[in-house]
Amino acid sequence: MSAHPQQFASDNYAGICPEALDAMIRANGGSATAYGEDDYTQQAADAFRRLFETDCEVFFVFNGTAANSLALAALCQSYHSVICAASAHIETDECGAPEFFSNGSKLLLVASRDGKLTPGAIRALATSRSDIHFPKPRVVTLTQPTETGLIYSAAEVAAIAEVCRELDLKLHMDGARFAHACAALGCAPADISWRAGVDVLCFGGTKNGMAVGEAVIFFNTALAQDFDYRCKQAGQLASKMRFLSAPWVGMLASGAWLNNARHANGCAARLADQVANLPGVGLMFPVEANAVFLAAPPEVLDGLRARGWRFYTFIGGGARFMFAWDTEAEEVARLAADIREVSLQTRGHP
């Protein structure tokens, strides 16, 4: 058992929020047509169309790896390439799934300290070679927020989309925490997606209060041709699809999708404020969403582990803390107090 009631190594640790659970329970009240031909799936797709204020094709899959990989596969041929940040989830944490499902489309990596892509970096990589011996660039993928917790503004997305159109590239967005970006920016979801030039968005639910499930949203509906077959072939067509789609109905109708993200973002900001100005401890990146990355000496990190705290150090060696819809203020305060005490103790302060 953990030494703490809550841990912040990942927002995947959180349970199901009431709005999603209640919707799933309602969907369980009797039989329903299988394989997405049910009313809940139609309601969820229509709810996304209202949320984004546009017509779009919506598909429901089990997890983010499937969402990203199948979306990219739909945009690429095997001889194409995908431009992404070197720290992007599709590169570091999806076990080659994007390459597998696209039958070999190559990921082209942009070195980026903060995990963000820029129009200049995209242009430089996309135009570096045009000979037949090099995989032809076809897609740019943005992670929103980035793996470092930073957010692309609407203007930043639009500037990248402009380069994509100029170079005949499609624009995909990995939005595993898309709700957190909307909450931070205070903008309409459309403003940082299709209005800014995004062709396909993978909208995450798992990290924002759902048990399982992501939505793949094609704003460029022509790109969705036969995507249902791709989902089936990849084992992502749920026979009891209503249990993937109904939670979205509850999340979107209640506003929980945004309220949950606001709460998580606020908890991250609270931790950052409470550990500011500690000796030997500093923020690795600005806190813009629900992630806090702390740079600290190894003895501080070891001291936190000794007190039972779990965290990852896979980005830059610092400690990553993620906050979720159910994060309790008392637990944030307890973590902050331990960081403060360990930091001072390791520097010889009483």
C-alpha cells in the first residue's frame, strides 16, 4: 500500500468521476444495439459536434495509443513520415504503435527543450530533403498540452497550421489532456482545433475522469473515410460501444469535462506556489496545465521517495507530479510540506 491516500505520479491514478460513472450506469439499464449502433454513441457524437460548433466525424476507441496511432495511420501511407517533437508521446511512450499501424510511416523528430514545435523547425525538417530516398513528410502532430505541460495558444496552432498548408502537410493533435488546455486558455474548443487549422484531434477522456476511452475527431471529414474499418481491424471497435460513448454524454452535458480540468490545473498551480523559492528546488517548466516538473538534487528526490511519494523522472531528470479531477487540497499541501522539509534538511537547515 502507498504511504499516502493520493499519489501524483500520473493522472491515470484517479478513479471515475461521478458524471461519467452515472452515465455509464444509466447506459447499463437494459439492452442496446451493439457495435456503435446505439443511441448513446449517436448522442455522444452529436454532443461533440455541438461542443466544437461544426460538423465532424467522431469515433470512440479504448485508449490514447490507439487514438493517435490509428489517426496517424489514416493520414499516412507507409512511405510517409510524421513530424513530431522528440519528447512526443507517439515517440517515447507508444511502443512503436504509430509505425506499426501505419505499416512503417517514419517519425521525424524535432529536438525541443520544452517539447514545443515551431513553424521554423517544422519547415526546416520538412524541406531538408525532397529526394525519393527519404520518407515524404505528410503529417505534423502537436501534443496539447505538451509532454512538459506547456500549452499551444490558438495563435501558435494557427501559425503551425499555416506552414502545414503551405507544405501540403496534415495537422494532427494529440489531445490526451486537451480539456486542460481549454481550461487554461479559457477558450472555445474550436479555437485551438479546427478554427486554428487542425485536421484531426484525439480528445482524451481517460486522464480527465473517465474509466477508459478517447474520441478521435475528424474535422476534415474526408480523411475519415473507412476509419471505422481501421478501428475494427485494430481491435478498437467495442461490441458494447455504449460503455465507451455514454460517459462522454455525461461529461459533455454536465460540463465536467471542463470543470475537472480546471480543478486539476488549479491543484498544479497550488503546488507550484507552495514550493516556490525553496533552496535547491525549482520549476523546470512554467506550470500551465495540470503538471508540475521540479528540478531537485538526487538526495531530495530520494528523500521524497523515502517518504512514500511516487513520481516519474523520465523528462529531464526532474520529478513530474500530475494532478487530476479528484485531487484533494490537503494532499497537495502534504506533498508541498514534504518537499519543503526534505529540501531544507538536505541543505543542513533544521
